[in-house]
Amino acid sequence: MRLLRAATSRGATVASAVASRRGPADTAYADILAPGVEVVRDGSILIDRDWMPAGVTSQFIEDAKTYHERYFDRLDFTELVDYCLGLAAIDRTQSLRVLDIGSGSGASVLAACRLLPRAHILASDISPQLLRMLAAFVDTRDDLRGRITAFCFDLHRRFFRPESFDVVIGAAILHHLLDPRAALANVAASLRPGGKIILVEPLESGSLVLVAMFARVLGALAEVGDGDGRIAQLMKAMRLDIQSRLGPPVEKPWTRQLDDKWVFDRPYLAQLAADLGLSKVEVHPAQSDLSNVYENAFMGLLADSGLSHVQVPQRVIDSVRMFDRGIAEDLKGELCPTGVIVFTR
Ligand SMILES: C[S@@+](CC[C@H](N)C(=O)[O-])C[C@H]1O[C@@H](n2cnc3c(N)ncnc32)[C@H](O)[C@@H]1O
């Protein structure tokens, strides 16, 4: 029944999006669109005439409003994007053409806009709903209007002409894609030689530390009791979630149903760079101060799951801190749950 309801509502979503793509092609950006690609104006966004919401879960399409309300005000990516631009040695004084991939309702786009004052930013996403929210926000702001253009398309499709961009930014996108290699090949082709692709993504090694830490938390909860059991339930779910996402690019029977589909490791990323003709890949921890990286991951998870108000037993806090205390700072750089990945073309 739940599946049937989901299928029906997706059918309605697709039908209304198809209807909105019957108008004439918008040619304003024809110089950067790949041959055969046509876009149609849909309010303030441009949408691929061949758009289909393949491989993306309902949280970004039918439930986009809930996703936006849950995250938009909480997410200020200025510090993160600032750190990423520094790692990639981007010259902020240049008038760059920047492509942001998997923009959603725009946290990384707005940060890039602030930090690259002369750049024009192309926001992109498969979700028309999220991009419309971004465009509506941009329309209310004099400092943003005219600096951001939003394109709705699937990254698995070759959408832009070669060498259209100086920089590509993607904050939490690659691990949502069914075929990260195919999508990255498209992105890499649209980058000029010497250009950078900057991605923020979950890493396997650090995620496995979290699996071990969540097991330790379960042990501590079993000793001291867990109130209504919600922390234990979350720990079990997160362990299973990470275990289900290991080993890209091998698709499992459940991969298509997952929202977060993968965690990445360095050998996979190095192989991707080699396969796609990218000259270099660097993997950095996603934060410069790693002193409380595991405690922050644990607390962030509680907050994302609506459990920030739950009283966490001291024994649990101690178990989490054991990981922060016990793992040396330089090793934490290798074992960080989230990484900034910088590819150079
Ligand atoms: C975690 S959100 C990214 C958040 C965003 N970068 C921000 O700064 O707020 C992941 C995004 O990837 C998009 N996405 C998923 N599959 C996609 C695809 N095949 N092509 C393009 N975007 C996709 C989703 O619609 C969603 O908005």
C-alpha cells in the first residue's frame, strides 16, 4: 500500500513536470549546453526537456518541502565551502564560471556566491521542487539576483558542452548517485583543463570507525539503560546503513532504494581519477580541527534524527570520547567520516 501510494504520487509529479516542459526551448544558455540538450523555462528555473526523476528517492522530490524545512535554515555551508576553496587553491578574485552539482535548495550555492564575489554560479539538481525553492529565495535578494542560474537535469546525462566550467562544487551529491563514475565522467568533461572538482562526501575508513563506535555505544546503553530506546534504535540503524553502502561501484539488490547509496575509499577515488583522465585526486578530512570529530559526528547524528533533546547517559558520552582521545590526530585525518575530495583536470 505504501509503495502504491509512492508510485501514484511520483506518477503525478512526473505528469505535471512533463506538462510544464511543452513550451519553446530557452536558448539563452545554448552555448554551454551539449548538442541535443534542450531546456525549457519553468518559472525561475530551466528544466531539461528530457528530465526524469530516475534513481532519486522521494525525500528530494515529493517530500522536498519537508527536506527544505528540516535543513535549509540549519545549513550554513560558508565555513565548509571556504575551507574547500582553500584546499583547492581557488583564486577568489577571478570571474569564474562555477557549476554546483546536487544543489538542492542551495546551501552550498549561497556559500559559493558569498565567497566568490565575481563568479557566476550555475546551480543544478534533479529535483525541480528544491531548485524552485532556491530560485524563489534568490529572487528575494538583491545581492543574489542575476548571479545564480538554476538548471534541473540528471547528472547521469551529458548535459553541458566540454570545458564550460572553471570549478565544480558538490556538497553531498556523489554518494546519492546510482552510477557515480558515469556522472563524474560527465562533470569532468564539462571542466576546463586545470579546473577543479571539489566534493564533500562520506569516506569508508571514517564510516567504519563510526560503525565500531556505535557498537560501543550500544554496549554502554545495555549497561546503563536507554530510556525509551531511541538512541539504541538509531545506532543499530546507522550501523546497518553504513554496512549497506560499502564497496562502490558494486550495486547491491537494495542500492536503488537507498537515499545515501555509498561510502567512498581512496583506492576507488584514485581509480576514478585515472579512468576519467583527471590528473590528480586529493582526499582531505572535512574539518581542520579533528579534536572532537567523532563526538561531533555522534551529536550531529542525534540532531539530524530529532534526538538532540534526549538525555545521553554519561557512560555513552565517555564511550564516544574514548574514540576521540584514543585515535592520534594524524590518523584521524585518515579516519575522518567525511572528506573533501579535490580532483584536478
Ligand atoms: C544532500 S542533497 C545536497 C545538498 C546541497 N548540496 C546543499 O548544499 O544544500 C543531495 C542532492 O542531490 C540531488 N540528486 C540526487 N540524484 C541526482 C541526480 N541523479 N542528478 C542530479 N542531482 C541529484 C538531490 O535531489 C539532492 O538535492
